[in-house]
Amino acid sequence: MRKKILSIWTASVLAASLLSGCGAREESAAPKEEAAEAAPVDVNVMALKGPTAMGMVKFMDDADNGRIDTENYEFSIAASADEVTPKLIQGEADIAAVPANLASVLYQKTEGEVEVLAVNTLGVLYIVESGNEVQSVEDLRGKTIYASGKGSTPEYALEYILSANGIDPGTDVTIEWKSEHSECVAAIASQENGIAMLPQPFVTTAQMKNPAIRTALDLTQEWEKVQDTDEKKSALITGVVVARSEFVQENPEAVKDFMDRYEESVSYVNENIDEAAELVGAYDIVTAEVAQQALPECNIVFLEGSAMKEQLSGYLEVLKEQNPESVGGEVPGDDFYYAG
């Protein structure tokens, strides 16, 4: 009888153990299932009113119309980099399109808390005039140039090209800085023989307002002429996309998703000018009519990895030699470049 009771007790214990083991396995499996179905991450993205935002329009349109469910993207467009910097530093923006040199300054200022994801815009700067006096860089001597972008890529690119051509930016020309590109357009549209440095698409905007305004100099070409005699080759880079390093570390999948979708958006914009121009107009970046003419001249790109690092580091080296403050004192180290 005792043997029978012992057998029943042993069987009960084994059954309980098996049930307990199954429960443990089910419980341990649950977190894995939850991890596989992680909730979408909130991603706050800022772009500047111009080519950087133009390259994102398909991405923005997809997000705003519910065609993206992997992450929760929130886009905003700023008129100047001054609006972007504090939000990025304070964590209100996770990813932002900024002037190339400002990315380096932010890296230094935050002690490495910002990294660059991709180059998104190559040279888009031009000297335009409502006259016919400027045929070469030398013709700018003694003139007043309206410009915006002080403290960022436009200022340093202009000063580099002027200096390389023997013109002192501080004494041989007068550079009148405006807070926005639209103010430069208004300044030269309202006077004879006005000269301005403008990026696309604002060059096209100015010419549509006043057909007498002509493109006098392509600063990308002028940069390349200077580079012909320079040992260190570099490209003129206007804009990049950066992210807070903390956000990148904590949300690698969200960053990868952003990169994939942004690359697709850039390709769409470059390959579908008419449709992209309509989206640019819908987001009030510039009118669709202006965008249609300007997009082919905007040099919107998506460069990541080694190509990004090579071109951007070379560009920042040129700026540092000209003015160390333009890059925050030093050219950033390898951790500045997102490796994916």
C-alpha cells in the first residue's frame, strides 16, 4: 500500500514539475515575443527650407499620409539653422539637416554627442546679379554682396573662394548678411546691379521674380578651380544630416529605418521631378513651379559610409585651414561618422 501511495505521490510531483517547467518556458518566451513586436519609436526630424527639405518630401508625404508604420516620424521645416541647433542640443529633435560645418561645430560643442549620418547636399551656391558686371571672382572686388548663412557653409565657402583669388573678404568687398535667403532675393530684386550669393532653389525664385537677374558665378565650379592647385582635394558640401548620438545608440533600428527611407526619398525626388516639385510646393518650401526648374540644379544626394567620410572630412580640413572656428576648433574624429 505504501509503495502504491509513494508511486502516486512521485507521479504528482513529476506532473507538477512538468507543468511548472512549461509555465516557465511560456513566461520566458513571452518577453521574446514582445521584443520582436517592439513599439514604434518617436523620431523627431528637422530640415531646413531648401534642398535638404526638398530631398525629404517623399519621406514626409509618406509619413503624413499613414504609409509608414515602422516608426512614428514627426517632421518640421525651419527657415534657418538657428532654429535647429537648440532643439537638437536640448533633445527636442533627434535627427536634423544642418549646414556641413555646423555639424562639426555641434560635435565639438556637445563633446561628441552629435554624429553625421549622411551628406545630403553638395554645392548649390551661386553668385547672381541684376546686371552684367560680374564675369569672374575678381569682378566682385569693391562690390556689396547680399548673403545669408553667416557662421555656416555659405560664409566660409565664399570667404575661401574670395581669399584664394586674392580678395580680402574683410576689406575688399562688403558682405551684407541677411537672416534668410528670401531677404537677399528681395534686396537684389528691388535694385539695379544688385549682387547676392544664393543657393538653389532661391536662385530660381529670384529669376522668376525678376528675369533680369542672371547667374554670374557657380561657386562649386570656382571651388574646383581653386582645388586644381591644392594638394588636398575636397568637394564643396552644403548640407548633412546629423543625429544625437544617444538617440542612435538607443534606437539603432529606427536610425536604419530612417536611413533607408531617406535614401529612397532622395532617389524619388531626383528621378521624378514633376511629382517631387508638386510635393515641394505642398510643403511650402518653394512653389511647385520654382521647384520644377530648380530641382535638377540642387545637387541633392545621399552619401553615407566611406564616401561620406572621405568627402566631408576633406571639406572640413579646408575650412579648418581657413578658420578653425568654422569647424569648432578641430576636425572631428572617426566617431563623428555614423557607421551603421
